[in-house]
Amino acid sequence: MVGNLHLLKRIKSPEDLKKMSYNDLEILAEEIRRYILEVVSKNGGHLASNLGVVELTIALHKVFSSPRDKIIWDVGHQSYVHKLLTGRFDEFSKLRQYKGISGFPKRKESIHDIFETGHSSTSISAAVGFAHIRDLTEEKYEVIAVIGDGALTGGMAFEALNYAGHVKKDFIVILNDNEMSISPNIGGLSSYLTRLRADPAYYKLKSDVEYILNNIPAIGKSVAKTIERVKGSLKYFLVPGMLFEELGFKYFGPLDGHNIKQVVSTLEMAKKTKGPKIIHVITKKGKGYRFAEENPDYFHGIAPFDIDTGRVIKPKKGPSYSEVFGDFLCTLAERNDKIVAITAAMPDGTGLRKFSQRFPNRFFDVGIAEQHAVTMAAAMAMEGFIPVVAIYSTFLQRAYDQIIHDVCLQNLPVIFAVDRAGIVGEDGETHHGVFDLSFLRHIPNMVVMSPKDESELKSMLITAVKSSSPVAIRYPRGSGIGVDKNQDINPIEIGRGEILRKGKDINILSIGSMVYPSLEAAKMLTDHRIDACVVNCRFLKPIDGELLKRLAEISPYFITVEENALQGGFGSAVLEFFERENLFDLKIKRLGIPDKFLLQGPRELLLKEIDLTPEGIVNDVLTILRSENFGREKTKT
């Protein structure tokens, strides 16, 4: 297949596009689609969104001169075409692979990646920042933000639109409207865009009316200006995009985002127009690949799959934590009609699709609006309901103030189901959920727990539903270990850990996904004549202080193991507890995520790189017990 990419292979920089005919650009678009499909089918990745922006990206690079002109991709998971057109064809086969190129824009990867992204709704703010500095330094370049209709529902995007219209900076916003973010979009803005899509003739009507009025001798221009000023006038009936025009933007569109010539023509027109502009393009997510067109949410982020059938190649080991969570929440909701579920545009990813189907009146998808989701949940809790807010760890960061101010300050029983906690793999730095234990545990009134397996996740959900305070349950991406589905599920006493393996030489304290690796390490340590105690601490907050004090009486040696940033995480909580208890003669080693952003790659490989494996735990135990300060003669070989 790669051998047929004769045009794509010749693209060394975006400047090459400027010499190509429109017929060649159409051929190039098909070659790009074929190659993206081939690579993503092998590596996994964001397929549907990239297939949908092929022509738009070609048009952008034909009209503008990157990197002098600054193109900013909102979220960035639709930047594969951009990467191929900016000299990364040879590296593209290693997309999202360990030490390969990222699936998102990365400044260290290319001078054409102007701004790093991975979370939504940031592009317009960044664009205004570039425009401000361009004007301050009196430079000459264009600034373009490419944002999807889903990302435009994020509050930050509205803040930026409001400000940009006020300062009247000269830049362009491309609204890539494919009617979807990951799941179908919801809300007033989505309905508004749907109305615009329904009758593109509106834009031509607007232009015709303006032309006619402005060319009426003597009075035409005056009439046009009067109509422009009067609220509720004919303009509001005739002109699409009035929301954007009232914010201070010149609106162009809607137009066919797969018609390269039309998009190029509109971009050229916008370049000549002063002030902030918004170009509304309609694209089809998954275009060119039948399975992705028919099921774009499934092919938004996809594992390696068979091109001919669209089926994922590697079968799952068992139900994922997300599925276990979603299924058991349905079970609890059948028993308790006060339980409601909230997600931020991720009903499938968080496992809430079944809940939405079985309890449609108690399910709320707020779109890409995590802050709104959390504060809305706070109000629901005030009215006696039990809101369960399911959000990926990395996206929950966006609602930090609301967690503190609206939930914890008022001590409201909101349950946070923190999905994708820990290392998530090929999506890389922007998506690893490695900070939640640190940013949640120091908030007053918050209970933080993490299950060792699927069964314990269910027990923690029961515990959370019965709680009268805010609760966060964090669990990893992917499948659990496969525990017995018929196992009894009972609530857990808040703040109580459990000893899984008794031992007298060293205490291995672990939480969540690191519990079973710690047990395996303890078994391996028997070969070194080391008797290790393994504790499933379960609760980061409140921590089981009584248990820790008992363990300290047996052995002064401790290792803490967590799949979270070391700064301020589980190990820090243990250290702080012993400091409060004036227990200073203990020897403690903390294992976790070091103070750096981890690259993309398979989870197992990344864990090995930072020694968060049974072998890594064993090596640290041996280092501790063999050091002169510890004087463990029995461990010498």
C-alpha cells in the first residue's frame, strides 16, 4: 500500500502543496487517507477525526505558510494529516509507539507544531496570545485556531471567544463541525450549529442582501448600516452565525470541508478581512472508511484492527474496570432511585452507556464541560440525590476548583469515579492520569480510595453510596485480573486497609493497581530469604494509621508502591503520618511516578522503565536491606 503513495512521499514541507494542482491535491487526499488507515490499523490511534480533516488540513497548508503562520490544533488528536504534510512521513509508521512520534502536536517534534495540546478548548486562547505578541512586536503572520464543534462547548472556548471579539485581534478560527466530539454532541450550541448546517443557503442570502443594499444609490449604505445596528431586525432572520457575529467575529460559512477549492477560496477571503474571523466548515468524521463513517465514536480512539472487517485484532482479557463500574452502578441504581450518573461527553469511555439506556432520566451528559459537571453534581447532592461523576483522571484536573469550592467545602456526598488513573499507554503525557492521588488527598472532607481488583471496585462503590461525604474512587484503564464474579460484595469500613500477606522483615504498602505486583514481589523475595508483609492500604485518605503503627512495631522497614506521582501521593501520606506520630526511626522508600512527564508507549514497558514492576520492587527491597545503614546480614548472598 505504501508503494502507491507517490504524491505523499514527495511532500517534504507544506510549501510543496502550493505548487500542486487541485486535481493532484484530491489524489493526495486519498493517499493520505489510505496511509493513515494503514498505520492506525497497526498502531491504534485516533482514526475517525483524522479521516475527517484531510481536505481541510491540505487547504490550510496550501493557503498559509507554516511555521511562520501559526496553526493551532485544538485537542490535537486530529493532527495526523498535519504531521504527514510537515515532513514526518518517514517517522509516521511509528505513530504513538514508544520513542516514536506522538499522536498529538509536540513542539520538540517539529517547528510546525506550534502549541502542544491534548485536552480540549484551548486553541482560541492560545491563538489570541500569539496575536497579541505579533502585534506588540509588529511582526507579520497569520494565526489560525482549528477547533471542533465538540471542543467549542468547553467553557474555556467561550471565554476566549468573548475576549477575542472584545480586543478585535486579527486571527482566524476554523470551526470543524462534524456533529461529534467523541460521542454525539449535546446542548444549545450543538442545536444552533445543526440549524446552520440545515440550510447553507443562508450564507449566500446574507451576502446577496448586503450587496444589494450597499449598491442602492444614495440610501443603500445607510439602510445597510441601520439594519446592522437594530437588534431583532431582518438581519437576525436572514443571517446565520449571529452568535459569533454578536461576539465580534466575522462569520464565513457553513461550507463543505471536503471541497479543497472552496475551503482555499474562503481562507483566502478571510485573510483579506480584518479582525477576528470564524470559518464554519462541515466535515464527515471517518470519511473514506465505511466502518468509521458508520460508527465514528467507536473509531474515535481505536486499538489495532483489521481493515477489511473493522474488528479489533487483540481480544480483551475480560471486562474492563470501566465496564465493571458501569454494570455495577446499574445494579445499585435499581436498588436506589436517588443515584444519578454524570459524564462529560464520555458515556462509552466511562462505561455509562448501559446506565444511560436503562435510566435515561437519571443520566446526564454535559458535553466537554467538566467544571459544569462537578458543580451541577454538588447541587444535586444538596437535594438528597447521590450523583456519580465519571471522568477520566486527566480530565478531572480541569475541574479542580469546583471539587474544592463547590463539593468539598460544602462537604457534599458527590462520588467521583476517576477512570483511566495511572499510566494509560500510547496517548502519552497529556492523558496519563498520574496526579489525582496528589491533588485530591489534601482537600478537606474528601475520602480517596483505590481498588486492587474489580471486586473491590464494587465494594468501594457500595461504600461510597452509603457515605455522607465526598468520595473519589480511582481505577486504571483496561481489564482487571479476572476475579470471581460471584464473590460476595460488601461495603468496606472507611479508612481500613488489609494485610494480604504477613511478614516480619519489611512492610510493602501498596494501593490500587500496585497491590498484585507487590504480592508477586513478596513471593519472589522468598528466594532471597526475605519475609515481606504486603498491605492493601485501599484508602489514601483517611489512611489506616492504627495498622501502620502496628506494622512499625514488627519491622521499621517500609516500601510504598503507587501508580501516581511521588510528589504528594500515597508515599507522601505515609511519611506525613509517621511524622505526625513522631516515629522518626523508620526506614521508608517510596516507589511511584518520578518527577517527569512520561512519554507514550505500552503501559507494561513504561512501568518497567520506572521500576514499577515486581522485579523493580524486589530490587529496591534488596537495596534497602543490604545497605550498611540497615545491617541485614541475612540477606547477603
